[in-house]
Amino acid sequence: MTKTTKDWTLPDAAARRALLGQPWPRAGAEEVAARRQAIAAAAEARDVDLLLVYGADRAGSGVPWLTSWPVTREAALVLDLRTGEAELFVQFHNHVPLAGEIAQDCNVHWGGPDTAGRVVEELRRRGGGTRRLGTVGPVTVPLHRAVSEVVADVVPMGGDYVRLRLVKSPAELDLLAVGAHLSDLAALALRDGVAEGTTDHEMADLVERAYVPLGGTTHIHYFGVTPMAAPDRGAPAQFTTGRRLGRGDVLVTELSAALEGYAGQVLRTMTLEDRLEPPFDDLHAVADAAFDAVCAAIRPGATAAEAVAASGVIEEAGYTIVDDLVHGFGGGYLPPVLGTASRPAGPIPDLVFEVGMTVVVQPNVTTLDHRAGVQTGELVVVTEDGAVSLHDVPRGPWLGVGQRR
């Protein structure tokens, strides 16, 4: 099946390698300009003509989306929508030279001893006292208080920004396809590299070696190891603990490797054995059925409620979930975030799927006590023909994995 949206076709292996070989930033000037036009239109609808986009401690996707600079310690972007000028304040001082190379169409400055002070100074210079300031990102309370004193009004625009990130551009889909490829390499390295006695620390080393030499970075790698005969963990753990993989164990994993912040996500259940023992065999059969049903429900014009309804096969089989069933992905953990009837993720959002949206479908089917569980799933893109995976690795439980010793 050709994996296409209206104006995008999934890059083949050669195209993905070519993207990996390009220098940073891979989003071109036209792409960044289109993003700024989109946020400017959202701001105009809110009667805002000055924007503060903030990030800190490697969090805050608005700054890289609008400049290509990934947030390190701290980054504050001031966009003057009247003039089109952009000023980027970066911490620490030694991060400024690289930011000057990577950040697109903006003036890069050191944030000084106090980034908030530099931002306030810039807002004053631009006549902030008569202007409405829109904010995007994890703006801290002290920063919010500081800027509130020098502008006419502060308008939170996080929701406006998130809505802009739901439908991906062709350039973003290209990068997500590369992130999916890197995540696939991580899954295959884990499948082929584990052995009896491998610790989850060593699993992290295995997966990172698959993509770091290619220029990829780690978004997450979660591992859950538990004996099938006496299970005590229904979902992958967010940190490694030194737990060792043994004969008769099941390994449940969630892997995301990224290129320039665009990550794939692949979730698989593995064992050194040649079969899954009960109840894991049935849990995985239900998880596969749920994945297929939910993906069949995700199509242009379908609602989030329809996707949740499709997961009813889980409860019908007498099981539940721990992890979210579906979540938007690519630019953050995005809407829709969906659970199931037995483990909702809050009110079902009033959201309709559109061509170009990317979501992770990941049924983490567990027993009711959450002591036994499996996980399967991956990142998919909504096309005219429905949900299509960006990943190439095989589905189903991975049996007889690793090095036999």
C-alpha cells in the first residue's frame, strides 16, 4: 500500500538516509515562515500582536517549531508580529554560538544573568505597555509576573499553538518517518541483542547504539521485565532498575528515537521463549484485535468517541489497560489522549480526525489487577484511506528473541 496523504508520500529508504545525512536544521526557511504565519493568524484572531514563546530544561516545543533551535537550559523567543522581527534569548552563554548557527530567521542573544530581565527589556523596547502579549510554552510564574508589569495584557495561547500542531506539514511528516525508522532500528537491536541475564540498563545501551551513530536522539526507552509464571508488572517502566531478563520472562517495551525532535514510537512484547504462556498469549491476541479495530476507526471525519468505542474488545475479553490507548504525537503529547471504557483518560474530546494528523495507537492490555500485561502499537498517520503506520517492523509478539547462551 502506498503511504500517502493529499500532498505527501512516505519517503523510501534512500530518502530517509538522505534526510539523515543533511545538516541541521532540516526544516527549510519556507517551512519556518509558514509556521510563523500560522501562529500570527492565530494571534490576530485573539487581538495579539506580540508573542513570547518559552522553553526550559529541554521542554517547550514552540521554540524549535518556530526557530529550529532545540531548547537547552532556557530559551525565550519574542516575535513582533507588527514588524516580523524575532529575538531569541538563550541560556547558557556557551549555547549562544550554536544557536546562532541553527536558529532560523531570528537574532540570537545571550539571556544575560536573568532571562526574564532581558525579555522585559525587549518588551519595553517594543512598546509593550500598549500591546497584548500572547504566551506559548511553560512560562514560569516569575516570568509571567515580570512581563505582566510591562504589557497591556497577557493572553495564554498554548491551546492555539497545540491546535496548530495537530495536522503535520509534508516536511514534518518526512521527519516523523525518519524518527519512525530510527525507532524501528532500536526495536530490532533490542530483539536481536538481548540474552538471558541482560539488564534493562544494558537494553538502553543496545537501543541507543542503533540510532545515535546515525544522528538520532533518545525521546524515551521504557522496558518492563516480568516472569510469565508470576507476573508483577503490567506496563513498561519509565526508568531502568537493573532488572535482568530471564528464561520464562516477558519483555514489554516502548521505544522512541528522534531526529530534530521528531520521534517515532514503536511498542512491542518479546520473550526469549518460543511461545507466550497464559495469560500473555490471550492478552496479546486481544491487544492485536484492539489495535486493528482502533486503526480501522481512525479515518478522516471520524470522532475520538468512535476510536474509544472500537476498543471495546478489551473489556469484552475481561481485560483493561494501564497506558493511554491513543495519543497525538509529533510536537508533543498531543490530543486526542484517549483511554477505554474501563480506564478513561478523562472526558472524550470533541475532536474529529483529519488527514495529516499523527497519533500513536498502543493498546497496553492487562489483567484487571495490572500484574500481567502486554503492549503493541506504533505511530500512524491519518490519510485519505485511513490510519497508515509509519513503521516497518513486524507486528505481533516477538518470540524466541535474542542471543541464545
